[in-house]
Amino acid sequence: MSHNHNAIELQDVTKAYGEKVKALDRVSLQVGTGEFLAIVGPSGSGKTTLLRLINRLAEPTSGTIRVDGADISDAEPIGLRRRIGYVFQGIGLFPHMTVAENIAITPLLIGWNDKKRAARVEQLLRLVRLDPANYRNRFPAALSGGERQRVGVARALAAKPKIVLMDEPFGALDALNRDALGRNYRELHEKLELTTVMITHDLTEAALLADRIVVIHQGHLIEEGAPRDLMTAPKHTYVRELVETPRSQAMRLAALLKGDTSR
């Protein structure tokens, strides 16, 4: 795959519900091959809609979406989804299936044999830092939230997609698990040469994981940039408000660690 084109391209994409409500309003966005992009915005800003349009869980009202240079309105949706990993909060593992069976769903559907599936499950469990012998035959109910989310990441990567979409993937986890899993996923992104688009409402998470951050507000893409530029010199009023909290927390924490006790 050549690295000079975009993995995902949105051109003037609008998604309207009825006459009045536009979840997305003429959004244009390029995601480079190999890039880790974070999309940040408040609830109802259109960020989940944008993600769902990329794998055709929703259809745009107007505009064009391309994946690997090809217009996806011509693509067969199920085939498209099999080429794109999808990780979401509360993962939706099948409770009556083991961890191994959950991970191997797509490989099974596309006809991988038992041996190839078993080898892939083993490899993926190691990649998400779960011991295969210990976890392979467990059922989701016997896992912690962090373990379930790791299995969700493994399942999304099972059929070797090059693009992964993540919707608040670590949002329900406690801080320790969230940080560990975020870092682990970022390593996988590098190692497997993925293109990742992650939605989060947590700007700190976005800044620490992504190469570039896009901010969506009321259906409009209002600002984008490298984490450092966006955090230090935001232009839009909403983005200025958004970066204020993590910046002030970082400064208060730095002062506290230096022994300055004034809150």
C-alpha cells in the first residue's frame, strides 16, 4: 500500500435527519495512511455519526467518502466493514462464546481454517497482553472491564484490517486501565502500521495518543492540528475552553509536585 495517499477522505459530507437537524454539516477531512487521528467534541456534536459513515453503518445525505481512494457508496457494506476494525465502548462481546470464539468471528466468516484462526487468536491475545492459555477459553462474564475491552481490540484486529475506527474505546474504564490500554493500543498502531481514527471526549487522552486532533462542534469541523499546537494555541473559542481544563490541571499538578501548596 503506497503511503502517499489518504486512507480515508471525506469531501463536503452532510448527514441530515429531517429538514432541520444536521448531525454533520459539509465536513471535509483527510486521514493519511498510517496516521492516528483523534476526533474530539461534546455529546451530540456529530462525531459518532462521522465514524459510522466511514464503515457505512450510516449513509451521508450528501458528499463523498473514500476509503483507500475508492468511493465507498459503490462498496458492498459487509465487505467494507470486514476491512475496517471497529472498537466501541462496552464492546458487545457475545456472552455465550469464549474469548477465542469472540476474537475469531470475522476470520471464521471469511473462511479461515481452524488452525489459522487458532494461531491468530494466540497472536492477538499476546498483542493485547492477555495470556492465551489463561484467557482463550474464558467467557466474557468472567472478565474484568479492562480485559473485555482488550478482547474487543483483539477482535477488531482479527482479520488484519489496515484501518481501525474507535468510538470512546476506553471511556468506561478506570484511569489505570484506561492509560495502560491506550498506550498498548498506540504501540499496536505503530507495530501493525494501522490507520486509526479514535473518538474521545477526553482531550488529554487525545493529546497523549494521537498524531493529530480534529475538533467537531455542532456538526462542524472547527479546528484541527497537532496536539501540541492545539493545546498551546487554540484559535476557536470552544477549543480554548476545551483545553483550559487539562492545561490548568497540568499546571496545578506541576506546582503541587514542586511543593507549592496554594491551590
